[in-house]
Amino acid sequence: MATAEQMKLVFRLGQIRFSLPVDHLVEIRQGSAGGIDRTCQDLTGGQLGSIHHQDGQLGVYDLSYYLQLPPWSGSGEIDLLVLSGSDGPWAVPVDEVVGIFPNEAFSPLTTAPLLTHICKGEGVACEQWQDTLLFCGDAGQWERLRG
Amino acid sequence: MADVGSRRLGLFYSRHGNIALPAEKLIQVLEQPRLYGGPFLPAYVIGLVRFQTEILPVLQCGNQAPGSVVEPFYVTVCGSSLGLVGFGCDQVRQIADWESGRYEELTEPDYCGAVGRFFHQTETYTVIDVDLLVECLPE
């Protein structure tokens, strides 16, 4: 049986699909957009609010904000990825959780040097999954972007 | 005459402005390729395209209002000093010799990398120095 290190999550944020190693993930939660407590919302910093998690609150952040994508605008029932972080877990809403697949299902693609040059030095790695281009996610990089 | 390293030019029609690219830089023209969005892309990149096993940015040269770019029918893949780059266009016209038209150097380029105008038959094309253009792109 494949372990977490050998599996990746595929999800969609807006029109863009990402992969994420499963060991970067604490859990996937389903809930409603209305269930996000907006009292600590800080849209200028990308924080959408917080949710109850175990005995406390968990920050919910808009990953689109940090990746310079159109703002997340989900409503109704949503999926939240709870990610591991150096100072504790944090959560990001996504538009679709496609599934979890073994690493062998993904084929790496190279990125043109120009792409790295124009993406402000941020690593942009891509891979092929089925007939779809995926951007390789990294919870550590996202946490660093969050600041 | 500007030194764009070529005696021939690939001529491309675009509703955002015709472009001429040095023939030696041309690698392949992709017809109706799938364009992808992606993280961290500046506004001058209209998308990413897969070419063989490489992902490269597609630029829209020419003058257009922000947000007015329409997905191009063709993407011309070119080599550059920073690897592969794509240019969006609507029609592939032809490969033309310099002598088949008239060239004027631009003293005030519309954008960095646009080095001249090439007048060919009834059309005008902006001649692009691909290496200069990619090196000018802001990080």
C-alpha cells in the first residue's frame, strides 16, 4: 500500500489545477463558506477568517492572494485543505478536490528559464497528470509567501 | 539595418499588431494550442503553453488595452537567450527576405525589443529582437 509520501492530492483553484504531496496535508474538511468566521478577516493580508478546529481556531487564508491569481470567490459548500505549518496548521479553501493519486501517475515537465525569470524568482514547477497540466504545490512555500 | 541576426523574417498577423520575428529564432508554430493560466504570471504573459516536455510563457506583442487580449489562434515558439518563448498571433503570413520589403529602424520603440518596422506588400510589421525583448521583461 502506498504511503502518504508516495501520494499526491490534485485540486483546483479557480481554473488552475495543482498537485500537493499528501504529507503536506493535515486533513481535508468540508463545510460551508458561511461557516468561516469573518471577524478576524484581513483581505489586505489574504486572511479570509477562521474556523473551529479541535479546541481552537484555525486561520483560513486565500491561497489565490499569495499566488497572484484572481481572488477566491467560493460560496455554498466548500472544501478546505488544512495544511501543515511551522507554527501550526492553517487552512485554504479550494474549488474542487479532484482526488489522491500515486506519484507514478505524475510526469514531471520542465519550465522554460524565462518563466522562472518573470515569476519573480518564485519556483514554478509543473507536471503532467492524465492530459492536464498541474502546478506543483508546496505547503512550505505557501506558508513563506503568507509571511 | 538593425542586427536581429537574420536575413529573413517570419511575418505574423495579430489583431493586436503585426510582428516580424527573425527566421533563425523560429522553432515551431502551434495551431490552437491549449493555453493555461498559472501562478505569479505578470499581465504581459497571456498564458502558458506546453511544447514537448517544456512549459513556456506566451507573450502578446503589440498594442492593446489591458484585458482586451483574445486567445490567439497560433503560438509561435522561438528560441531566445532565456530559453523558449511563445508569441501569440492570429495568422502566419510567410517567411520573407529582408530585400522583399522596406525596413525602418524605430527611434522611439513602442516597447523594449521592438527595433524596427518592416513594410511588406500592404502590411506593416513590428520587427522584434527576441533576445532583447526577453532580457527587458521585468522580473
